[in-house]
Amino acid sequence: MTTTEGWKSFLSQHASAVNATQWPGAPAAALDQIVQTETRLGIQLPPSYRSFLQASNGWTQASRSVPILLPIEKIQWFRKAHREWIQAYQFSPALDLPESEYFDYANADSIQFHPKHLQHTLSISEIGDDGVILLNPMVVWPDGEWETWFFANWLPGAQRFRSFADWFEHEHADLAGGEFAHDVKPGELPIVYLDPPSKPQRRIRPREKVHDFKTVIKSLKSENPRTRQTAAKRLGRIRTVESFQTLCDLLKTEQDHYVRMEIIESIGRAGRESAVDFLSSWTDDEELGSNAAHAIATMTSEKAATASLRLLAAGHQHAPVVAYPLSQRCENRAIPQLVQLMTHPDSGPQHFHLYWGDAIAEFGNVEAFEALLPFATHPDIKIRTSAFRGIGLLAFAAKKAVIKSSARELLERSLQTETDSALREAIQRSLDILPKRGGKI
């Protein structure tokens, strides 16, 4: 939808779908309003969003999660008003996914997003259900459309769409009980920028080179271990039955430790359901067990999540390796198991009793805070110390300001009541690294 008339027709249908008793929209934005905002922001708005504004300058019943779309005079860069969200995701791991899969929106997983793009996004909605609608100027399609995100604290990342129109049509289908199909043309890819719109000459990320199976197989025969390691990684990105089986067979003959590690990780990246069973058989291996456990935990299927949760529940020696990927996926089913490991040190790998509080805090959500809270007064000093390590981490890097504030207040209260001098010093150190109230980090 890139015409005003098209939007007026769609919005009329959407108002009926939500059973609106009053018109949820607003008078159209004048062209000079749009131009003034584009000048203020230093950009040209994408076509579908621009034409939406010319049909209605904002909307009050857009979706279940984010009902209110802002009028044009109130839209702003996300980083201006939500710095704490930017900070919470600044240390997220870099994405390693073929372009063709990353931009296959119909099959994309919400954990698959570029965290560094977040600071450059444009916020066009109010915060609803801890979520917001963002336009991403770092990804621009040939027709000028910007990638559009539904971004929420309770998601492990962002739900991504090709355009603002695609997002709105998706929400309409959800409310009206209709069907939705992503607007994707086979073989089409967007421009991905390396620089924000404020740069006059923006660099473009080079197009990813696609390696064919036969070429990669030749590289696997190289005498140079680094060449074989690179080939194994490329093989994992091809993601066919043939490439998966080749990787599995390679472990029988490959002798170099680092190449073998890459093979295990690449089997996980291949993402096949059968990879879970194969990797599970390697989790007790002295050499590659840790890599196998990590590879399972980074897979996105329910079968992989179940296998990872089993490793935690069993207190497996590689449970610490599994915990972090699960936290990045907001796999909250892992939290009770991590609490069990924190409170029963003998049930998990040795020397990790202080780590489990950190592992719980990595989830960064209210469930993590509520899980740690009861142990702030636990009689066992080891358990209490582990809990406060996690609480300190939440005070610094939780995904919501209210969680940061609650964790900070708990640290401040506990500083006055904690009887163990070493733990009191640790609590003080956690407070010392926090920003001054109302100040900047």
C-alpha cells in the first residue's frame, strides 16, 4: 500500500475489524508537516508509511500489542527516549546467518535481528505491552521501503517485516481472523547500510558471497587447517541434507582440534532437526562436548530447546554453556532449573556455584528478578552471594527501567542489613558502577 486511497480503504476495513465505535484515525498529515519532520530527522520516510500519514496522521487501535501509532510531529529516533533498551542489547552477539535466510521474513525467528541497528531505528508508536513499532533505515528495499520491527522486551529480539504496510496488514489479519503473507519477491535482497542516515555518504555492506557445495568440498581437502575450518563454516551455511551429512562424516576423519570444533558448531547452524540427536550424542565427549552443548542451545527449534533444558535439569557438566544462549532466547523455562542449580550446588558442575545468579540475570526480565529476590536473605552465604551477583547485574543491564530500579533499591536496602562483610563490599561495588540517579552512564 503506497497510495493514500489504498490506505483509506484498508483503514476503513481495519476500523470495522476492531469494532471501533469512533474513528480510530486522525486528519491526514499535510505535506508540509511531513516535509518538516523529514527535515528535522534528516531522512525521507519510506513510501508506505508516508502514504499512511497522508491518509491518517496517527491511529489509536492498530494492534493488540501496540495500539497507538503516533502523529508525525511526535515520531523520533528510538535512542532519544529509550536509551536503557539500547544499553540492554548493546552486548548481544553478532548475527551469523545467510542473507537469504535473514530476509526470509516468513520463516525468520525473532532472535534473528541485528542489535546494532536498534540505535538507528525510528520510533513511530507509543509503548504498548512493553513493545514498540520501529522503522529501520539501515535496511532499505529497492522500492524504498524500510524494514519494520515489532520490538518488545518479552521477545528475544525483533519481529521483522519488509515494510510498515506489511506490519499493519499482519496485525489486521490477526485482529480480523484473516490470512497474511509476507511481501517477498524471490531472489530480491535489500541494501544494508553500515552507516546511519545522518552520514552524507553512507557505506553499503558488501553483498554476501554464496559458496556452492562443490567448491567448498574442494577446500575441505586443503592441507591448511584454517582453510578447512573456513570451509566447514561455509558448509554449515549451505543448509542442505547433503552438506549436513558431509559435516557429520567429516568428524570421523578430521584430526585438527579447531576444525573439529567448527564442524560441531556448523552442524548446529545447519539447523536440521536431526542435528539435535547427532549433537546430543557428543555432549559427553571430552574434547567436543562443550561445543556440542552450545550448538544445541543456539538452535531455534523446540526440539533443541527441550534438549538444552534436559542438560540443565540433569546438572550436566556443560550446563553453564547452555544457559547463556537460552537467556538470549528468553527461554524462561530455564529459570527454575537455574534456580535449582544455584540453590543445590552439588547437583551441577563444580566450581560454578557463584555463576548461576549471573546466568539467571542474563534473562534481564521480571521473571529473573522475581527468581533471585527470595535468595537475597538466604541463610547460606554462597547462595546469597550468587543471588546478589545476579541482582547487581540486573541493576545495571536489565531490559526495563523498572527492573533496574527495583534491583538497585534492593541492593541499597541490603547494604544496610547484610552481615557478611565480603558480600557487603561486593554489594557496594555493584552500586558504585551504577549511574547517579537521574544522571548519565
